[in-house]
Amino acid sequence: MKKNDGVFLRMAVFMVLAGCLAPCFAADQTAGWNYHNPIIPGFHPDPSICRVGDDFYLVNSSCEYFPGVPIFHSRDLAHWEQIGHVLTRPSQLNLDGVRASGGIYAPTIRYHDGVFYMITTLIGTGKETAGNFYVTATDPRGPWSDPARLTNAPGIDPSLFFDDDGKVYYTGNRRSASQPPDSKFREIWLQELDLKQQALTGEVSVLVEEGALHGASNAEGPHLYKRDGYYYLLIAEGGTGENHAVTIFRSRDVRGPYESLKKNPILTHRHLGKDVPIACTGHADLVDTASGEWWMVLLAVRIYGHIDYNIGRETFLARVVWETGWPVVNPGAGRVEWTAPGPQLAEHPFPSKPARTEFNKTEFGYEWNFLRTPRETFWSLTERPGWLRLKLRPETLAEQANPSFVGRRVTDLTFTAATAMEFLPACDGESAGVVLEQNNNFHFRMEVLRENGQTVLRLTQRRDGKETVLAEKPVPGKNIQLRVSASQPSAYDFAYAVKDGEWVELKSGVDATTLSRQVTGGYTGAFVGLYASGNGKPSSNTADFDWFEYRDGL
């Protein structure tokens, strides 16, 4: 060997290796900024996403809250701005009498040929309104159409797939005929959708039975994609709790048969134990960018203690790369991370909203919600300019009703929420104040009320339908400030002030697990809001709120 042969050999080897590794290095390139999870905090589960040019749109489940299906816009997949709700009219969404964690489940948003489609399930009480339906719009901000109801579509979690031959397919989950009514085993099925007739038509095909894991429970949340000649079926399985997982299948034919990836699941945290800070990962949707990157949005929860979580299932983001024809989530990590390099897109944050709502507009901001469909206007932002006025009505927060309540999601593990209220009960039984709630059977009410002729401030805990008075103090006059905060995820503090900012403890260190899903069950997250009631009796009285403030942390 000549003197320089070794040098040339080493250079040749290096060049070959560099060529082989170049795609890996290219895949690791980032835009120079990091994103932070969750990308949409608080009760925003079951995310579904679509891209239109350089714009991304995302929707979430909303259960028994009205308006239904919040919709968000992003330019970089990490920063999101709510641009409205899809279901804003009673003609679109009947939530009358809907149980806690009933209502709207697992919406899917898709865009095709200039039209946005949102398809979802309503778990309701009326046969004429419950079931699977879709609405359309040419502008994602609305207005959206009245529902096209699919009366022959059993099951839940519908999704739409627009094939390149012009056909449209519906996928969903359902119990198979061989399973008993209470079975948790589901099958994923497909049928063609005739958009002109607004009805399913033709052959029904079963794509997957019981998920990827042998005997897996709750195969659900199906989405179809087409890439490089394959149809990919992405589903969730294992239930929406700590055993949640994302699995994937593929086929050359849209009707199957579908092969399961041998490495399934492609994402889960169920093997990480109960002390992992991010849990319950699942119910995902995939999207690509204009430059060909792939990303996944999914639900997960932030826990405290051992798998307790109060603020609900939130929307998270994870990178996806394709290897040997299959997606890999967060390669090198294999789990959802708090912080990671962002997409190859220009970072596009939106202006932050002020912490304080002054009630000086004629309509609520998009963050505000009612419980179930309001059939009468019990609120006003104009009768007393600069104030929110709530009318006292017989309905209470403990009923499956539409009480005089307006609230917003709790979006942080530690937070402070406060308001200034003017209210004087005219008789025993009338009350108004601040509510921290998970549902009608699990909540806290900090109310001003009159009892035996005396005006008092009372803190009531409702846990599994049983009410306990935690604290009570007499209060003078009709003006009071009320505050609820979480000094740590596991404890709530309640305080009041009769002079501006001079806070007095009502009760501190209250057990927050009253609102944990491990205690309450269900699918929602904590809300904090304003409330007034005649507690079973009609009333002409009102409660006025000057402002409401929500801040993360303390």
C-alpha cells in the first residue's frame, strides 16, 4: 500500500458514510425554535387536524358544553388561536338533558374541493338528534351548515376520507354483532358516503376487529390516509385512560385486508408507570406540511399524584417520520415530550389575551361556554354596560339542566381565578357566586346566599352527589370579590374580599381530587365560572359581575 492509499481509503469510507447518513441529518434539521406541550391546554380532547395550503385547522370534543366543537387555527402547528366554534346554534346542537360527559364526541375535520367538513357523534337523549352527523362550511370561522344526519351509521367516532378517485368513505367504530351489548371490544368499519344524498351507501367493510393488541378494548378514533400507494388506518385502543395507545394498519385496497404493524403501538405511555408526568396518550390524527414533514396531534393528560388529573385531556404534538413504509413517532425518544424542536415552518405566535375580562363587549369571547343548550337568554352584557348580568332561575348546577352558568376551561395545574360581584339575595334560597366544576355531581360552589334572614358566603363541596358545607361566614352589603386558586395541583384555596384586594381566607388546602377523573369518571375537564340560581324557585333577581380574571400560576 502506498503512503497516501490509507488516506484516500479513509476519505472514501467517510464520503460513503456521509452519503448514507445525509438523510438522517436532514431529518434532524429544525427551524431553530422549540415548541412546548400541551399545544392547546385544558379540556381539549380528541384533536383532529387538516391543512389548507399553509394554514392548519384543529377541532376538539366538547361533550355537554355549548357552543360545541371549538375550532383553532395555526401557521406553525405549535401556536394556536381559537377562531370560533363549529356548532353555535340550537338547531345544530341539542344538548337538552344530556348526562355529564355525554354530548359531542370525537369530531373529525377535513377539507376537500373548497369545503370544510366536520363530522362527529352526539350522545344525546333524543332519537331525532342523537347519532352521527356532519356539517360543512366554506369558511372555517363559519357559519357552518345545519347537520346532515346519518341515520344508518351505528357506533361513534366517525371520520371522512376523500380518495383520489372522487369517492368519499366513512369510517367509525361499533360493536360487532357477535359481542354482547356491554362489551368493550369494537370493530372499525367503512362505508361509502354519497355527499349529494347525504347518506351512506353500498357495501359495509370491517377493516379491523378488536385493535392491534389481541383482545384490545375500545378500538376507536379511526382516520384513513393515503401515501405511496398504501391506505393507512390510524386508530386508538386500550380505552382513553392510562392504557391508551395509538396503533396503525395498512392495505393496498381501501377495503382491506389491513395488516397491522408488527411494532404496534406506535405511541403509548402505558408502559411508563403511574409517576410519568404525561399520561393517557392516544386518539391521534396525522398531518403533513407543505414541505413534506409529518406531525401527529393527540390527546394526553398532565397528572399529579398517581394518575390524578383535573383539567382534562389536552392536545399535544409529536414529530413523525416514515421508515420502511411505516410512521415512527418522535424517533429516538418514542414518547411525547414537554419540549422539542419545532417544524420547518416560521414560528407564528399569536398575541396573548388579557388575563382580565372586563365584560365591555356585547358578546362573550370564544373561551366562554354554557352547560347544555341555552333555550332562553339568562345573561346580558348590555343591560348594565361593562357588567355581566346573570338572571336567577330555578335550575341548579346539581341538575342535568342548563343553569345560569357561564364558565371557561381551567388550563393550568396551578392558577388563580377571581371576580367582583354585586348581588343581594332577596329571599332565602337565592344564591350567586363562583363555581369550580367537573360536572353536576362533582363541583365546588362559593356562593353568597341568604339563610334565616342573614346574608352569608358559603363554600359547598358536591362529591358524588353528596353535598358538604366546607366553610361559611357572614358578609355585609352587596359588593364582594371572590377568588379560587390552586396553590398546587392537589389543593384548592378559596378567599373573598369586601374591600378591593383585601383578601380573607374562606378555606384553604381543599382536597382537589374531588375533581380528578379518577374520582369523577367521565371525559371532561375542570371549568371555573360564574353562577346564579333560585335553587328550585323562580326569581326576578339578578347578579352582576364587573370583571373576571384568570391567571396561570399564583
